[in-house]
Amino acid sequence: RTHWHGLLAKAVEPILVALPRHASISDVAEAINSEFWQNVGGIKFHSGQTPLIFDPVSTVAFGYASCTGVSTTYIAALRVAGVPARLVGTPAWLGDPTRGNHNWVEIWDGSVWRFWEGRPAGGGETLTNPCDKWFCKAA
């Protein structure tokens, strides 16, 4: 186990301070996804890193991770801010184990679970449009 809370709290706190006092859960999640990655040194996406790099401390230390590491780190940052979040995934992409796995994040916005990627693994996505995710598009 790694003690990631203090490390991530230092990166999340300035994001929270800059938000309006009554920001929604979605606003907090979007702000963290937009700014957090640079606050911890600029995390990049690199596939095939699990199981070596998948926890928040390893992701920050190495500066990169696969979808699993990016998702786990984003969830940890959200939890530092009090945002309910969980890891979701499939062990066999499109039902075919030879195509690998995939992990992403779900965020409880107060009424429904919404899904998206941590920015290094899927930039340009929103919480409001479930069809703007790269994996929702036809192959």
C-alpha cells in the first residue's frame, strides 16, 4: 500500500480553492480532470503498464500510466475532494481477451453515475454526453 492522500491533496487543494463556493459535484470532477494532471507533473498515457504502474504514487513517480493507472489516480484525486467515484472496466475488450482490457471512471453526481476517462487517457470528453467517449464510437 502507498500513502497517496497527502501527495494528491497538495495537487487537488488549489483546484478546489479556485472553484465557486457552491460548485456542483460535476464541476469539481471536471476541474480536477482538467487541472490535476499538470499539478502532479504532467501525467501521460502509455498502454500496457499494468501491473507495474497502476497506483497513484507510481503513476505520479513515473509520469505515465495505462488506462488502469490513470483511472485509479483520477479516482484517488476525486476522493481527496470528497467526490464519490469508482473504477469500472472490462477484462476482455469487445469480448475478446486478445484485444486487452480497459478501465475507466464513474462519478456519482448526486443523482446518477456518469462515466468518462481521466484526461491523459481520453481528453475532450464531458460528463454530460455519454457518446463523446472514444470507446463509444464505432470501431
